[in-house]
Amino acid sequence: MFFPFTFNFTIVTADKNQRQLYEDFEREAIPHLDALYNFALIMTRDTDDADDLVQETYLRAFRFFDKFERGTNCKAWLFRIMKNTFINKYRKETKEPDKIDYEEVKNFYENEKPSSTESAHLEKDIYDNLLDDELSEAINSFPEDFKTVVLLCDIEGFTYEEIADFIDVPVGTVRSRLYRARKMLFTKLQKYAAERGLIRRDGTGYE
Amino acid sequence: MNKELITAFIDNEIRDDSLKEEIRHLIDTDKEYWFEYQVQLLVKRIAKEKYKKSSAPGHLKIRILNQIAPDQKIYEPHKETSIWAGLFSKPAFSFATAILIVVSIVLILFNRTPQQPPEISEEQLTPDNMFYQAENNFKAIVQGKLSPQLLTGDPEKIKSFFESSGVKYSALVPTFAEWSLIGAVVSEDKEEKFAHHVYAGKKGEIVYVFQVDESYLKSREIISLNDNLLQYLEQGNCFVKTEKDKVLLFKKINHNICVVVSNAPVQEVQNNFCNI
């Protein structure tokens, strides 16, 4: 030791409650970081903006974490905060989503009737051979309203009520959009499967 | 019946048991409903299994944790000060003692021949070299490729993690006012485990610490370090190398050789680690 004497220091920890809050937050909220980031990327369409949006969401969430009701869905709570943050700060600056003609979508996909589809099309094995990229690309190419419900329900596992709360529509609208979105996705998957020779282009399956 | 109810049925969103039963019956008996059910079910499963989610970059987690971490590291003098510090509280001794100590320090400084830090050449940086490994690990952390296996700000939890993960030496995990402890990683090489931990600064700077017991470096079986550098550290010196975007610091602490790689200001890294 260079000096002939040393100062003794002691570490004073922060307020115990604050520390506990931090640990609870780390345990409950941080595991949802990837889910939030993935969705932020879809909302902002830019990696830097997604970074900022998620960071701001977590900072806000931490500020109000003492008000978060333990035992309720933390992921849904974080998504709600992210939506509000997005609306307040980012929405004005980003491009408005494309307007969708729901009737047009409905008419197109209503044509997908059982009579035009062989039962072989419904075997999961066929679609298991598709690439993850193809599936992701198909979902990402959807109009925003449809993409959102598929992601929140099928990928993130939210209930209709949580989704309805997130996108500010009635529960019935969530159900309706999901119904159509899945049919759209089915049509896209069939197209990819046909391109890869997994089913025939005329819509019939291979033996 | 509205076919959209099949979607709700699949998603377990129908609360009414009789309606559930009705839908189930329709699926079993009506070809159109059966088809709708199969399509919806298939698509839901495929989407869940195959959708590729984007992962948050590693730096984002660190940045968030760092910003919300409570300020637990406020340094204040210990109540039981050392006998030397006590001398200053006695008026009769305070001035004379202070003069004596200052003179002693000056004498020591003048009589001390500073040892030149060793040169590290690129050829010496083989993959088993600690210097080389530390630089690469730091790069991986900054790029988000290497994330902590344990995420905690508690040094005791990190020490326990090292111990339970099979690290055979006692690792030092100090805390600092400027940086928050983020987490730790245990690496494995030839069945031996090594301790790594990470701090983050308030502006998102990363401070990565890799420490090994000096016996590993002396035996050179798994990991090595340049002889002259090891000798330099054995003599109690702190080795600091600054590069364009980072600083590397080596210091022997107790029986461990520690390497610190950071993009925090060099003075900050030096002040914190060279004085341990």
C-alpha cells in the first residue's frame, strides 16, 4: 500500500423499499423487454425510435410501479404504457398507418370457401416446412390493424379484453379482425407453400 | 351463427358454456364450420411457432437498468476510523502528524523509481491470452452478443453465483458510486470456470471485469498473460492501456489478476480500480 494509512469507507444502501421496488421491477418487468421491443419496432418502424420508446416506457413504468397491482398481467400493463408513450410522443412524427377498406378485405377472404380447398391444405406438416422468415414476412406485410391483433393475441398471448384496451376498440372488433387476419394469413401461407411445391398451385394437395 | 365465434372459441374467449357446446356441435357436424375451425387453429399454431421476434439489443437492457437503479452507492466515512485518522482529532498531534506524513510521502515519492509499463505486442495476443479474451468479450457485450447470465445489482448474489457455478477462486465484486452493478457471466474453458461481471455508467458506459486466480496464469494451461505484464502486476502496479474507444486496465487484487475493459472515461476507471 502506498499510503501509510487508509480511510475506511462504508457503503450506505438506498432506502430498503426503493431497493425492493427495483428488485421486483427487475423480476417482473424486465423479462418482457424483448416483447416490448419487438412491438415497438412494429409501431415506430425504426430501431433507434424503438430503443427510445422502450426505454421511455420502462422509465415511466418504474415511476408508477408502486401503483401496479401485483398479480395482474405486467406485460399488458407495460404494453399499455408503451402505447400511451407512443401516442404522446412518437405518433405525431411517424407516418399514419394505411387506411383499410374492411369490406374489401372481407369480400376477398370470404371467397376462401371449403369447396375450393382440399383437406390436405389443413395439415400442419405442410406449413412446418415453410421458413420462419416467410411466416414473419407474411404477418409483417399485413395492414397495421390486422397485424396488431395477430401479434398481440397469437404471439404475445393477450386476451381479447387486453387487446381491446390496447387498441381502443370493442372486444367484438378484436375478434372480427383476428378472424379475418388469420384467414389472410392462411391465404398467404398457401401461396408460399405452393411456391415451394408443397401444394399444387391450383389449390389441390399432393398425395 | 357468426363464424367469428369460432375464432373466439379457439382463443378460449367464450364464457357461456351452452354457446361453447353449440359451437363444438357445429364444428362436428357442419363442413363449413369445421373448415373455419381448422383454418383458424392451424394459423394460430403456425404463427406462434414460426413468427420471428426481434430481440432487444443488449445495451438497451443495461441502459434501462442503469437509469432506474436506486443510488445505493453513496460513500461516507466509516464510524470506526483507523488509528491514523484518530491522530488528527487530537489537537496536540494534528499539525505535527500532518507535517510528518506529508514529508514522508514526499520522500517516498522522490526515492521511488517508477517502473516502466511493459509493451504489449500484437503477436503476443493469442486466443488463450487474457488480454485478448477480455477485449473480445467486451466487444461482444457492447454489441449485445454477450448478456449477463445473472442480472442483479447485488454483489453478494454475484459472488454466490460464481461460487455455485463452479468458479474455484474467490472473486472480488466491488461497488462504485459512478457505476451500477448489472450482472455476471461464468465462462468455461477446459472444464475450469471463470468469473466475469459488468457495471454500467449513468450514460450507458460499460465496465467489464474479468478476473482469474494468478495460479491459472502461472501454469499457462488454460489461460495466459504476457510474462512482463504479469511481473509488472505482481509488483503491485496498475497497467493501463488506452485505445480510441476504450480503456484496458490490469491490476492484481488479492490473489486475482483482474482485467477491466471499459468505454468509461479513463480517469474514472483508473481511479476506481488502481486504488483498490
